[in-house]
Amino acid sequence: MPPERAVGRRQEDGLKSMQRWNRSQTIGLAKTSCTACEGLGIRPLRKGKEAPCNCVFRAVFRACYRRFRECVANGEHASTVSLEFCRGRGGRRVYSRKREEYMADFCLVSRRVLAEPDYTVFRFHFLLGADWRLCCRRLNMDRGNFFHAVYRIEKQLGRCFAELKPYALYPVDEYFHGTIHPEPLPLSA
């Protein structure tokens, strides 16, 4: 097994997750009818460990995808420039085009994370908007395999969007509005 596959498998188990997930973060995203987590967002693993449920990651992906679709729909306003306050050497304000940056980040992260067959399904179904019948016909897949691929893609990208460092795509509000942290005052000696 190649090393990148082994790392991905450990991350799927939730054992080597970059982010610490707790019940208060996942309960609002969990699907109430989920049989794995029973609507709590955390599923039990072996040896008393817990991990976020796959329904949470799919909800994260769907929230990011919904915002992506909104950005695409507001194409005539995509070139709007916003002024952000930030800390750094260059000054305290930065001009940015958040909608365009979000759309680019969404596509580029998806391209880097997904394997080629999954990215093909992602491109046809999510980016180009083809329904399952057209995707199945074009990709020579049956319906069951197509929906398994869609759920796998949603889970993989949802985890990646939430755990992306240094700037995660989820929560979407923090991506667009950010959090302004005041600079600590220097201690006088």
C-alpha cells in the first residue's frame, strides 16, 4: 500500500485528525436519522475512541457547496473588491475578491484531494451540474456506484474543507468575514 493511502486511511478513522472534534461542534451538523451516530455527530470507534460521523462531513461539504453555488450565481458581482482588516507587516488593510477566491479555493482543493475517478464524478455532477442519469451514462457507471462515489466525495471534501490549514473553507462565515484579533499590547518593562 502506498504511503499516501495509509495516511488517508488513518485520517478516515479519525485517529490522526488535524482538528479536535467534539460533540458541540458536530451535533448541529449531524443528520438526525443517521444510524452510525444516532444524530449526535460523533461515532464510537474501537478502544473507547470517538470520531466525527460521516454525516457531519457531508453536511460540511454541502454547506460549502451551497456557498460555491451562490458565488457562481452572483457572477455579475464577482469582481466586487472588499477591504479587510488584518494584522501583518504590510499594513492593517488588504483588498480582496472573496467570492472569486472562494470559488478558486473550492475547485483547487477539490482537484488536489480527489483521485482521478472521483474528480471526474465531482466535475460532472457538482461543477457542471449533470444529474445522476447523465453522469451514469457518460461515465459508464450504474446508479449504486455513482451514489457511493458521490457520498465518498462529499465525506472526503467535507473533512478537508473543515480541517484545511491555515484557512479552512468551513465555517463559511469565517472564510468570508474572518475574525479580527487585536494585536497584543507590548508589555512595558
